[in-house]
Amino acid sequence: MTLPTSNRARLALGAAGAAVLLGLGFGAGQLFDGGRGPAPAGEQASAGEREVLYWYDPMAPGQRFDKPGKSPFMDMQLVPKYADEVAEGGGVQIDPAVTQNLGVRLATAETGSLPSGLTATGMVEFNDRDVAVIQAKAAGFVQRVYGRAPADVTPAGAPLADLLFPEWAGAQAEFLAVVRTGDPALISAARNRLRLLGMTSELIDAVERSGRVRNVVTVTTPSRGMIKMLAVRNGMTVMAGQTLAEVNGLARVWLNAAVPEAQSAQVRVGQTVQASLAAYPGETFSGQVTAILPQADTASRTLTARIELANRDGRLRPGMFATVEFDGQSRSALLVPSEAVIRTGKRALVMLAKDGGRFVPAEVQIGREAEGKTEILAGLAAGEQVVASGQFLLESEASLTGVQARPVTGAAQADAAPTLYRSQGRIEEISPTSVTLSHEPIPALQWPAMTMAFKLASPRQASQAEIGDRVSFTFEQTPAGPVVRDLAKVGAQ
């Protein structure tokens, strides 16, 4: 098909225009990408170009570089940090709309009352101070047993076994012979001899009253309790001093509570506690701390608080699980929501909310925790706002951008003089807001000699020097980067 002459002319003009535009685009690309590369630190570009403060490795944001290149730490290119990305006054600046989308929720550090009560778990155990050991008084034989078994709960005076002691028969016969003499001295001596053989005063009196030998003795339990050990069988031989049984009393039991090591300072001997058991819902048992055992459990990092409980009706059985509440008085403390505290293992942080949508990490020293509140011992002042939701995202962003956390002493020493560093260097670039200096080594910061950008504390400082001047300068390290506080010309080259 043949096009009209006017149409062919318009197509030719369009093709020529497209070629011109492509050529201009290629030239611009060559100029931006293939020319001098990214702007050096501190260079203020003309139309729409962003000011670069420094370059950094996102995997090591604390180290800053004055020019682009490959990271010495990772196999990756350094990332520029632009001036408009740094919040005025330091910290991380988030757009309010983004803040709302992240679900950031704020809370105020307030002075309040933190309950000093402590809750722990424990187990009911036998009272090892209430153990009766029953032994054979002499060598003999077991004539009869009464059907007892370990773990039986028996009353006081319950019979366990009948023991025959042959040695006692001859000694009792001699005693009766002496009694018939009527000599008080001899009778007293014979009575003492029977006591030395292990006979009780009641048995000796019974022999004297009846005039008959009694060498068969019924062994009984001295108190009410549970038989922990029973070692008598019908017909067996026993030796003098042999343990026949052990009975553990049940009138009072121990409740051993596992107290976390970090909270063990809240427990003291004599402290009143309230114990509740799953076996008896709605009922509490009162007791007192009688001892804090000297050794901690290395696996659970807990200390054992020994509590003594009355068990008159025998309902508290060893092995039962209990929840223990230690009584204590409330005290005033600076509190923040526990969810606002970021625990890194080495330190604790909170994200402070500042004006203008800025968020600054702050290191804090924490104390006790109860009812969803955490006590702040240092690093925070009453009235400061902290992030209670979304703080982990903000803290990660602060770490990636190299924002330093406010130290614990920062809140208490907000008005203290900042640390200043002094050095000399040559001005490479200068603008009303920043200056690029080729400075000498700074040993205090372990900085080698290099060229880097500094923010100017005042625009007036830029009018006092020119490119190429050699200057002496004093600067301060801030979360937003180094800021020149004083700039004085010492010579020009």
C-alpha cells in the first residue's frame, strides 16, 4: 500500500525524534552510570540529587566509609546513607501512615506500685525431722509379725512384731532373786544392769510386780505416721542395734518450692506463704518458710525454699503439686509494660518515641516483673514514651542504620557535657549543612586517616572556610553521625 506524501513525512519526523530521544537517554545513562559514579560524601547535588553522608555495610552498620566500593566484611557493595534518611536529632524516622500500618502502640513510663509477691511451684514432701527409727535392743528372734507393710499409715503404739531375747531371761531371773533378798542397794544395782541391757523402766517394773520373766517384747510404733521401711519377717534372727523399721510422721509436712534464682532475693526465712493444691480447689494452706537451701539447681537455675505446713487431717500427701504465693509488701517503682522491653541476652532495650515520628533505642536496667509490668531501675525517666508493640521492627531498622542506643546513664545525665574529639584535616567539599574532610587519624575512636563527611552544627561554620583550607576541628559523636562543633582555619594549601 502506498502512503500519501504527508503521512510519509510525518513518519520520518517521528522516527528522527525517537532516535534523538534514544540518543539523549543513552547519553544521560552514560553520564550517570558510566561517568563519575555516585556522588562522594558531602557533595550537594543540583537538581534532585540526594546528599550522601557516608557508605556502610548493612551487615556491619557501625563501620562507616567515605566512598563507595566493596565491603571488606561481606561479598557485597557498600550502601549509601543519605542525609534525608537520618532523622533530625538522631534515631529512626517513620512516616505516620507507616507507623499506623505497623501497628505501633505507645506506652508511658509511669511511677506505680509493683506487687512484691512472688509465685512459685512446689512439691509436698515428708518432714525428715519427724522420723522415728525402731531398732532391736538385743540379739534375738522374731516370733510374730502383725501384717504391716511399707507405706502403711499406723497410729502411735501400733504393734509391728514380737521379739524373743534369750539373754534377757537370765538377767531378769537374777534380778528377781535379788529382789527377794530385800536389799535396796543390790536391787538398785540389778535394776541398772537391766537398763543397760536395753530394757525399759516399764518392762522392769512389770517383771518386778509379776515376779515372772518377760523376755518376749512387742515392738510398737512410737508415733503416728507412715512406715517408710520395715525389715522384720517371722522367724528371722535380729542383732543388737539392727534397724527394724522407720516411721515418718505426718503431723507436719514440707513444701519445697522452686524459686527462680533471679527472684530469690524476695524470699526470706519466716516469710508467710499461701499454698493451693489442685486436689483441693478453692482452698489454701498457710505456712512459713523455715529454710532456704544453700545450693541452687544448676539445670533449672532455681533455689529451694523449704516451707513447713500443718497436716492435722493428713490431707497433704507427699508428692502432691502445689502453687505457692509468697506474701510481700508493694513498693513504688518506675514501670513500663513488659512487652516493651527487648531482651537481647546481654542487655535490655526499649524504643523511645520522640517528636516528629522519631524512634530512638535506649538501654535500660530492669528489675522485678509482675502483672505484666517491668520495673526500670535505670535508663528511663518518668513520662518518656516507649513503644509497646512493633518495637522489634524499629529496633532492627535502628541496628541496620547504625543508630547507637542511648546508654543507661543517658537519661540521668541528659544535661551532661558531650564527649568531644579534636583533629585536623583538609576541606574537600563544604556546604551550609556539611563538610567533607580528609582528616588525620583519631586514636580515641580508633579511626585511621581518611576522607569522610561531617554535619555542621551551624551554617555559619561554612562561611569561615573554603575548599582546600587546612582546619582544626572539634566534633561530637551523635546517633545521626559526627557533628562538627568548632571549625578554625590553621592554613591553606
